[in-house]
Amino acid sequence: MDMRVTLSGWTLDNPVIPASGTYGFGYEFHQFYDINMLGSIALKGTTKDPRYGNPLPRIAECREGLINAIGLQNPGVEKVISEELPRLKTVFHKKAIANISGFSIEDYVYTASRFDQEEQIGILEINISCPNVHGGGMAFGQKAEAAAEVCRAVKAACKKPVYMKLSPNVTSVAEIAKACEEAGADGIVLINTMLGMRIEPRTGKPIVSTKAAGFSGPAVKPVAVRMVYEVYEAVKCPIIGVGGIETADDVIEMMSAGAAAVEVGAANLVDPYACKKIIEELPEKMAAYGIERLSDITGRAHH
């Protein structure tokens, strides 16, 4: 069984990557198992300056998944590079994926170019679900032109592969993916969280401080699979599929839709061993379905 997959010339032992924001900076999970079994790790979302995040409460559980309004809490790019990356290096001997957020084009370019110089980083994952402070507050990822503008600026400043992480809260995700590819994106990551809300029945008040917040978990998987399928038809660059993945079957489904690799998000918050279990289960499923090489199934739902 060959579980290896390739992202922009970088070969991963398997396609399983913990998603940004659900796995800290990686080393925290080393106490549970040898994290070197992972394909890679998408690091916690990082901004130019330190951020405390949104006011509490910022998590609400629901039957179908999880609603979070963490608000990009992180120590800022300089601290991540000087403290978090060296800590990760002591326990993880592969390259990681830097997840980069910003509130202006300049923010993205600064943070991406800092990570671009780090040998430990394999891919720059650009989260464009952030509000554009100079553009009226609408997320960069909601308009094709704004998404392309971020991509072009980061590509011009960096040498490492640039993967654009897209929001599902749009009319046509394929159109935005295509605009990013035309602007030079080396890959697409989708989907980010959907918008959801919980209201406390006793008080009638929204549970999280921001009222609406990011909805993730098993309920979003059919939406993620559909969006990966659509984007695969629109672009030629590799796709990392994210959203509701909990099992090896989910990985195979997402890859069949068009993903070259996958990220596992909310499942890590429910079970710290989620990624380990998926990786251990993949060879059994491959044998059961007659899959010799996992990379061969990418996009097979289209043929």
C-alpha cells in the first residue's frame, strides 16, 4: 500500500494533516503519540502582531459539530518563529504548513515573507476569511478580485508554494479558486468554517460573544466534498480538502472528489488521537477497496 501524496513537489508520507487552529503548534500533541506519523501539520493561524482574540465566551458545542469565535488568538509571527517553531522541531522532523492571516495586504505579505525564510515551513497557507480593514470589513475571500490581489502580493514576495484557504460563505467558490490560480496560487485549501449560531433556550441570548461564528464538524462534510468537487473542475493546481473529516472513509471520499491531501479539524478537539486513528485505518480501507496507490484516487469521481 502506497499512502504517499505530493503537494507542489513536496512528498508527504500520507495525506493526513491536522488543520490550523485545531492542533495548536503541534508539539502539544506529542504527549499522546509520535506526531511524525502525520503527513504534515498546519500550524495555528498566525498574524503579524500578537492577538488576544475575541471576548469570552467563544465556543459553543452543538449536536452537529462546533461553533467557535476564537478570533485568531496567537503570539504574533516573531514569537511563533523564535519560540513555537524551535519547540516543534524538537519533536516533529518534517516540514509544517504555516497558516497566515491578516487584515491588510501588507499584513499578509509581511507575515508570509517571514515564514518564507524558515526551513521548517513547506507551504504558506493563506487564510483569506479575514476582514479587510481597509476595504470596509468584508472578508478578502468573498470577492474574486480581493482574493487574487492577496495571492499576487504574497507570490511576489515569497518563494515557497502559496496555497489559498477559501471561505465557503460565498456564491461561487470555484470562481474565487480560479481567480487565485490565475494570480499564481500553487494550491487551494477548502473549506474554512461555515457561519453558524447557537442561542441559549433559557435566556434567548446568543451563546458566543460574536453572535455568529465559525461552524465546523461532521455536518459540514457534504458541503466541503461538493466544493472540492467543483473547484477540481475549475483549477489544475492541487487541492487540500478540509471539513468534517473523521475517518479513513472520509479521507477517501474527499480525495475522490479531487483533494490531493486532507486536513482534519474539529475531530482533533473531540479526540486527540483522531489523526493517528485515520492514518492507521487507511491501509485496511485501501486493501478493502482495491486501492494500491492513494494518490491515484484524486479526482476519480470525475471520470
